[in-house]
Amino acid sequence: MDDKELLERIEALGADEIDALPVGVITLDLQGKIRRYNRLEAELARLDQKSQLGKDFFIDVAPCTANPEFQGRFTELVAKPSGVINFDYIFRFSWGHQRVHITFVRKAGRDDVDVLVTRVSA
């Protein structure tokens, strides 16, 4: 599945399909609570996949994203009926940093935002 097809179909994919993707996938409700968190993202962030569901992404899971550069862009997209925002970011974990490319996707009529996380080589 290419990137364009993934963006078009992401919300329709089942848990097993999301877990099989070569990118991290996090689905957040409009308040930032985690609805979906795929296996790859859990492994790369060194977190238990299932225990992330329902947590506030910006406070409980990734406080390094509670800033205008990341959460500000999320809030910007939430204020719109739909859209896509792409940007590069650095996750700052206690055990090291990860350079990533982030894609936020909000589809018209949906009450969530898909966050695609692609690791970038140094």
C-alpha cells in the first residue's frame, strides 16, 4: 500500500492491518486521547501497546509533544473540518532521540485524527 492509499484508507483498517503497517499509527480523539496505537509505534517508543489506549497522548504518553510545534499543529487541524499536516519532529525519550516525519490526517465527518509516524534515518 503506497502513502496515498494509506491516507485514503487508514480509518477503515482493522487492528491487525494497522499492526502490520511499516509506520507508527496513533489515532487520537479531538481532545488528544488515544483510540488506536499500533504495534510498531509501541515497540519503537518502548511502551506497552494496549495500556496506551484511553490515555492523553500529550500528557501521559508523549509529554515531549506538548508544545506549539506538535500539539499546536494538532490543535490547528482539530479546528478544521478536515485536512492533512506534515512536518518533521524529534521525539526526545529518556533513552535517546528519534527523528521522525509526522502526518496528521483528519477526514471530513470524523471525530478523530490519525497520526502517522515515520522514522527518519540520521
